[in-house]
Amino acid sequence: MRHRLATKRLGRNTEHRRALLRNLVTSLIMEERIHTTPTKAKAMRPHVEKMITLGKRGDFNARRLAASYLMTPESVTRLFNTVAPRFGDRNGGYLRIVRTGFRKGDGAETAFIELLGSEKFVEAKQVKSAEDRAKRAEEIRKAMEESGAQGADEGKDAK
């Protein structure tokens, strides 16, 4: 029984759970939006809000505390330079959790957790990835045409 226990265990031991939450928080700060389960999203919410509050403080000790929790130096820099200034006048409520349905493989419920105001960042990222996909597809098509032309030339030589 888990009467009056504050933390969700997420089916993991303490070290694994702490590593999972640290990785999720770091990814959210770097990517602005991640796709996970609602239980994990709800479990990581207080940690993200604490990191953003540290970022709003902005002093050296807050930076050291954030660096001790986040996994990469780039995420600390991004937290203090990009993410935290966005929420300067806001007291909490920095995240949005949107349920998105069920996962195909195991039927688990899924959700997006995103920082408020991340729509522009996510849209720009989606446009860039679509352009990259189109460019890669064009390169593959050209390579296929060239290999097809070479195959046709070799076929003529064999006759």
C-alpha cells in the first residue's frame, strides 16, 4: 500500500527513477516538447518547474544547482539563456501536458509534455526536418536514376 507517499515509483528503483527523470528534464529543456506517458510527464513536472525557477533566479549558485541536476552543459546554457527568460513574469505553470492516445506496441497511453510558448520552436524544427527529408529523398532518387542508367549501359555492353 502506498498511503500518503508523495512520489510515483514508475516501476523502477531509486537510482533508475532518478536517472530517468534527469534525462527527461534535460530532453525537455533541449527539445521544448517530448512524447512520453502521462505518468512520467506528471512525475517530471515538479523537477522541470524547479529548474525553470532556478533559471529565473539566474545567479551563480542557481547555475551550479541546475548543472548538478541536468545532464549536459548545453542544457544548462539553454535553460538560463533561452527558456527561463521566457517565463520572467510567470509564477509557475510553465508546462502543458496533452494526452495523445495510445501507443501501438503495448497499448500504453501517451502524451506530449511541452513548455508553454514552444509552438514557434517546434514548428520551425518540423519545417527543417521536412526539408531535410525532401532533400534526402531527392538525393536517393538521383542515385537510383544514375544506378539505373549504369545498369542499362552494362546491359547493352553484354549483348
